[in-house]
Amino acid sequence: MEKKKNSFSGTAGFILAAAGSAIGLGNIWRFPYFAAKNGGGIFLAVYLFLLLTFGITLLITEISIGRKTKHSPLRAYGSIHPRWRWIGIFSTLVPFIILPYYCVIGGWVLKYFTVFLCGDLTQAVDAGYFGAYITGMVQPPVYMAVYIFLTAFVIYRGVNEGIEKMSCKLMPILLLLVIAIAIFCLFISYDDGSVTRTGLEGLWIYLVPNIDGMTVGKIFSIILDAMGQLFFSISVAMGIMIAYGSYFDDRGNIFKSAAQIEFFDTFVAFLAGVMIILPVYVFLGKEAMSASGPSLLFVSMPKVFNAMGTIGHVVGAAFFLMVFFAALTSSISIMEAVISSLMEAFSWSREKATVIEGVVAFAIGVLVCLGYNVLYFEMPLPNGATGQILDLFDFFSNNIFMPVVAIATCLLIGWGVKPDVVVEEMTKNGERFRFKGLYSVMIRYIVPVLLLVLFLQSVGILRI
């Protein structure tokens, strides 16, 4: 009974939970921006190529490490090779740092969902509404607390009864919402008095490669953007796939499962572009497509839904419900990576670890919220950006710790213990792995070099 509680009941549950982890806010507000910025179809083609080489290499490696060791991220690396146990510490720090500020953003999503659900868009479409909200002293911590409670409640119930059951319920709903909204966006149109723009025109901008002004430097920049998006999108270097891999059935096919996880993740990312690029183009014009991050989600999209008229209230509510589900499935996996490590490190029960981590995440999250009012400051970051508390958390976790963990993982598997450790885990049930040679080349040479370039760019050493 204990074993069942701490493992997925089957391959389908593992795939839905892992796909739910991969499908998060990065798919919603980063992928469409990068696609619009980087020549539409060119970015999509580069992303797909990297997905089938760079992405699958990292994903099968982490799942294999988790299933082979049956340990949390904290202990898994040391179990593979004692001298590399430090990677486990770094991989546990990543989700610990990410969880508080991710829950703050999750609270923002929850707030906007309630606004659209209540049908009051008068204030939400005002340019200053989002800024006024996040600088408030009361509402952001309250919504964050609700969001953390929902995340912790699922973790508290365990792997099988909590994570798997919730993923099996939320993921089908999320996919249906994504498909429905994307189809709706194909047929929208808007006349601003001088020109009529349609969703199909926006789809053309999204899909057709734009080679205007394309140079070798621009192509290299597109590759780095696609690689950076993919790196964060598939939930590697966060300890998540190691934790989930440790719960994966020994009889499951790792390669096929990883391929299905990537399919779901990319499918939603692609349709997120349809949901966002098309309506932003139709109602706000091509110049508005340059928005990214929170401004795209919480400023541009409310204006789009308001311009749709009455139907925009319904579409907006469905959209933010979809974003909420995507964020929740990701925050659940982020917290689980921390909880599994705390349980193993201190021999705590799942319930005790969840309560303690929930309280700590809330306390740090409050500091993040206060970073937009009483603790507000601006600090230049090495990558050229200017950040507040949330941006500092994001920079250290995403730009420093995650690349270090990923590069070190490649060195451990590629050179420390050799790629056969992963290959043997993937084929122990008699599965055929036709790409063994390619995997060895990728994990030993290509992936670590690409990651090093990405790391140097992300910390501002390499300028493109």
C-alpha cells in the first residue's frame, strides 16, 4: 500500500503528471513572444529540431536517473556517483527558489480569472490596473496564499491520490480549453476603421517563415532563444523529472514516455501561440506582438478580450482558467521536487514536509509581493535587465543554477559514469533504443556545449 501511494499507478498517470509539469506559464507567455520575435515559422522549425535532439536527451537522462536510483533529486546524483552528490543540492535549490515566486504569479492568474468570471472588465483593461494590483499590500499575498494552499493540498494527498489523480482530471480539461480557444481565434476579425485584420492573417504571420533581415547572427540568436525556451519548458534541471522518474513504473518505456511528454508540451505551446498571437494581432495590431511576459498576459490579453465585446468575457474567463490549470500543474511538480528531497533528507512524513514547505514558501512569497511596494528597488542584472526581488529569484534559479545542474548532469552521465548507465535503464525490459549512438554523442559533446553557450549568454558574458 505504501509503495502504491508513492508511485504512479501506470504509464498514463506518469505522462499526464510530467506533461502537466512541462506545460506551464513558460508555454503561455514565452513561446508566443519568441515565435513572433524570431520570424514565425523559422523559430518553430528550429524549436522542433532542438526538441527532437537537445530536449529528448536531457529529458530521458533525468527520468532514467530518477527511476534507476529511486531517490529524490537531493540523493539521486550521489547514488549514481558519490563525488557528484553536490548536483543534488543545486537541483533541490532550484525548485525551492522557484516555488515562492511562481506561486505569486499563480496568484496573479487566479485574480484575473476571478475578474473575468465576475464579468467586470472595466478596470482590468486600464493600462495601470495590473501595476496597481501587484503593488497592493493585501490582495497579492491573499491570492498567493490561496494558490499555495491548492498546490500543497494536492501534494499532501500523495503521489497516486494527489498528483496523479489531479493531473488526470486537469490535463484533459486544459487540453480541451486550449483547443477550443485556439479554434475560436482562427475565425475572429476586427475593423479598426482603416483596415480589417483577421485571425487567419495572424496565423500566416505565426507560421510562415519571415527571412527579412536574416543574418548569421540573427539565426544564432534564434537558436539560443529556442534552446532557452525548450530548456525551461520541459522541466529539466529542476529536480522535477528525477522526482517523477523515481515514481515511474520499472516496466514503463522511458523513451516513448519522454516523447509523449514532449508532444503534449509542444502541442500546447504551439496552440498558445495561436491563442495569443492571433487575437493580439487582430485587435491590437502587429506592433503589440512585441509584448512578452506578464505584460502580454495581464495587460495585452485583457484588452483583446474587451475588444471582442460580450463574447470576450466568456473567452477571457476560459483563457485564464486554462492558464490557471497550466500554472497549477507546474507548481505541483515544483513543490513535489522539494517535498521528496525534504522527506528523504530529514525522514519527515509527507504531511509534515508539505506543511513546513508551504509555510516557508508563503513567507518568501510575501517578501516577493512586498518587492513591488515597501521593499521595491531596482538592481541591474548581469544579462542587462533591471530587476526587483522576483527578478532576482528568477535570475539565480533560471540563469545560474539550472544551467549549472544541466551541464553537470551531462558531464556526470557523459564522462563520469558513461552513457551506458542511462541506456541500460532505458532498455532493461528489452526495449530497443535505436538512437544509442546519437544519445552518447549528444550527452557527451553537443548538449553540454550548447548549454555552456546558453549559460554564458544568460549571465551576460556572451553578447549576441
